[in-house]
Amino acid sequence: MTADVTLATHEVRWGVGGVLMVDGVTLAAEPGRVLGLIGPNGSGKSSLLRLMARLRKVSSGVVTLGDANIDALPRRAFARRVALVEQQTTTEAALTVQDVVRLGRTPHRGPLSAWTSDDAAAVDTALEQVGLADRRERLWHSLSGGERQRAHIARALAQCPSELLLDEPTNHLDIRHQLDILALIRRLPVTSVVALHDLNLAALFCDRLAVLHQGKLARVGTPDEVLTEELIETVFGVQASVERSPRHGRLQVHYLMG
Amino acid sequence: MGKPVAVALLALAALGFAIALAASIGEMTIPLEIIVKTVGNRLFGTAFPLNRIQEGVVWDYRLSRALVAACCGGALAVSGVILQALLRNPLAEPYVLGISAGASTGAVLVMIAGIGGGALSLSGGAFLGAVAAIALVGLLAMGSGGGSDRVLLAGVAGSQLFNAMTSYIVTTSANAEQARGVLFWLLGNLGGVRWPDVGLAAPVALGGFVVAMLHARALDAFAFGADAAASLGVPVRRVRLVLFALTAAMTAAMVGIVGSIGFVGLVIPHAARFLVGQGHARLLPAALMIGAVFLVLADILSRILVAQQVLPVGVVTALFGAPAFAVILYRARRPL
């Protein structure tokens, strides 16, 4: 994990069916920090994450990892560096937590290579990091939403990535699990890019925020620089008052009823 | 390392025993000892004195038939495992998705309508039919927004269409005798099978299995969908292309030889999962062996269930498969 090599987009554009979803975004993650992507529904957060994860090809512009264009990297080499946690994906297969996390070793193994002690160690570490080591034999279907999301994060960590991309990892979770997952992401020794809906959670857990609006980057900076009353009104179309919390010193957004 | 080898040997022994049984049971029951001696004489240059008629029945008819049944059952079960993993649907298999129906239409076009003017073999016609069916089902499914439920609906539509086309060709172009032959063949018939058929079925089944095994990790990675597989470094488009073509080829080769046999591809993968779990490195060989043994046994049953008469083997597999299908449907239900 080289600390100064990181994922960045340069004038990236991408659309589907003639509609431009991502429109000229230039953005770089800071090594070891949490970058939050915020913006209303359809603002291009998920699309941008997918471009950074190389799941979709940019129509123009480039995504780079360090000095390299990610399209030029071999698929498996890229998957050893960048891991993605999708929104709420599930499976019909009767897999255990351990089976799911072991999938994270796929890019480290050839089609015929055996399971090594490195693989086992990576899986153990990942399970420890997300706090599921004692539930490794549990079946996927018996897990709660929060546990499933942790299992997905552990699977991503088993890839041993330097960059972790997460698409609304707190969606559909209760508030305790939301705080739990975000605190976990903050603790991880990787660079993360997290798409989030909740502005207060974004202010609480992210080092920097990038605001997307209609596919364009509206603003990027620390939560203090980004979360202003004017921006919330222009981008989200709601009236809000932003104050600094006397409890944790972070910004706090109060929505005002019209 | 000892355990997998032991399990593999055990499975091979079970298959060998099933094949020997198939060679022994029939209108004329031939003792297992004769079967072993026949194989010895033909393959290992032993010189046991044997009744020439018995030796001929065992070698020329029953053993070739049992070997084709084994290849066919194995290949269909492996195809089922692949389709269920790629489409993430427990009900996917060549028969349900209309691939067998497409292969039948292709084969019937060659057999009765004489398409290809002799340049196209029955198996070639079946392969083109299977590819056409996969393409049609794929287009229908994607056109309707994708998703594994849509693929199944598209498969049902595709099978209906291809079955209708087959019936149309048979009714309009075939004479009475051809029609009877085709009908029997469509339900799965191992009657006319001889050694040259083994020469096609065995390489296709074993080769298909080896290619599938090389993709075992990739199939595991599809558990959470194509994007999840791609983010694990799996070349999704290439894997899909190779494996869909592989299932088309395996299904087509088997349909070309024995007609379309349902439910093996559906039921056997689930039975195999029940025994060895979800990992494809173990699931694929398990499905291959269980499918092979299952179809050899089904063929024996098809010959002894009704005295003096041979049932199409597809009828026997469906008699067992339909209730199993119901159980799978019940287990795959979503919690309310």
C-alpha cells in the first residue's frame, strides 16, 4: 500500500442512452483519507464510483491510479489495488460469511493455484477488522443488514486494496449500524471514497466532501468549506441552517420547514 | 490431499458399477462377470471364452449406450451448474431456457427439411439451433430490462417458439414414419446409440468439464452479480461468452445424439450443491459424476419399468425431475 499513489478522475464524462450522467468531473482522493461524495438522487455519485471502479468505461477523460491510466492496467492487478462495495447486493447461494470474504482473494489467485496461508491470513485480518471473526460460519441469509454490509466490506478488504470505493454503504441500515459502518470505514488504513446521502453523517465522518450536481462537480473541500447554506439550497433545493455542534465540533445541518 | 482423491475414486467406482449394471440388465440379463470379461477381451487383450452373442450385445449395444448416457447426464448437469451461476437463478438450465428446444429445432431442420444440403451434420444443426436459442433468450431478456427473472421468462417464451417450430416442421414435412421417429427422439432416446456416438459425446463432455473447471473461480465470483465479479478482476464479458458457447455446444452435442432430456440440468446441480456446497471447484466435478450416474440409472429404469417396451429416457428423468423441481421452487421462495 503506497501511501501517495491514489485514484483520480480527470475531466471524466460518461452517459447512458444519450443522457450525460457524469459531466467533466476532475477529482482526486487524498491518500489514507475518507472522501465523501454527496449530491441529490441522480447527481452521478454511483456512476462516478463505477467509473473509478472500472465497471464502466469513460466516454472521455481518464481515471488514473497513481501515474497509470486504469484502462491500461491488467484487470486482476487493478482488483488487487481498488475494491468496491456495492449498494445492497445479495445472493441466492447458501454461502457463509467466510465464503463471501474468501471471494476477495480472487484477484490474488490464478485459476489453478491452491489456497495459501497468505490468503487465509488476509481473510482472517479482514474478518477481524470488521468484527465478524466470531460469525464466520454464519450463513449469508441469516445475517442482518448491518452484518451483510460488514461482510461485503470484509470481502473488499480481503482484496488488500489501497483504495476502497463504497456506494451508499449505510443505505437501509438503522442509525446505530449507520454510525457503526462509517466509524469502521474511518478506522481502516486505506483511502476511501464513499457515496453518502446523509449530510450530517458526511460532515461527521468524511475528511473531504465532493458535491455532485447534475453530473458536474459543484464543490470540493473540507466539510467546513463545502457545507454552506447556499450550497445546500442550490444543490438540494432545501432551506437549511448550518451550525457547528458544541458536542463534537463538526458541522450540523438543520433543515428548515418552508 | 487424500480425501478428494478418495472421493473421486469412489465416484468413479460408482459410475463404473452403474455402467456395468446397465450392460447387464435388459431383455436378456447378462451376468456382471461376462461384462467384465467382455471389457477385458476388447480393451486389454485377454482371451476369455465367451458366448459371441452375449459379447456382441454387451459391447456393441449396451456399453456404448451406457457410456453415452453417462456423458450426456454429466454434460447436462455441468451446463446446469454454469447457467445457474452465470444467471444467478436456481431454475436456469438448458431445457428450461429453451436451449434444448433450439437445438432440437436445428436438428429437425437438418434431419427432415434437409437444410444445409448434407453439408451440415445433425449435431451442427443442433449447435446452430442452440446458439440461436441463447441469442434469442439473451436479446429478449436484455430488451425487457434484464434481471434473472426476465431471463427465465424469456426462456419459457423461447422454448415455446422453438417447440412450435419443431412441431410445424414435423407436421408439414415429415412422413408418418419420420414423425414417429422424431417424436420418440425428441423425448430423449438412447436406442440408436453406437460407438461412434461415444466418440462425439465423450470428448464434448470431458472437454466441456475441463473448460468449466478452468472457470470455477470466476463462477464463484458471480455469486453477487456481474459487477461484483468484475470488481474482483474477472473478465466478465469473456467468461460469459466462453461459457454460454460451451453450454450451447454441450447441449447441442447431446441433443444431436439422444434428443432433448429435461430436468437433469436442473435437478442434479442442486443435489450436488446439497452434497458438496457452493464452491464450483467441487460442485462441477460432483455434478458431472452425479449427472452421469443418474442418467445411466434412468436409462436402466426406462428399459425395465414397462415390460417388453422401452420408455423414452426423458420420460423417466421428468418423472423424477418434476417433483424435484417443485421442491426447489418451494425452497427458492422468498421470505414474506
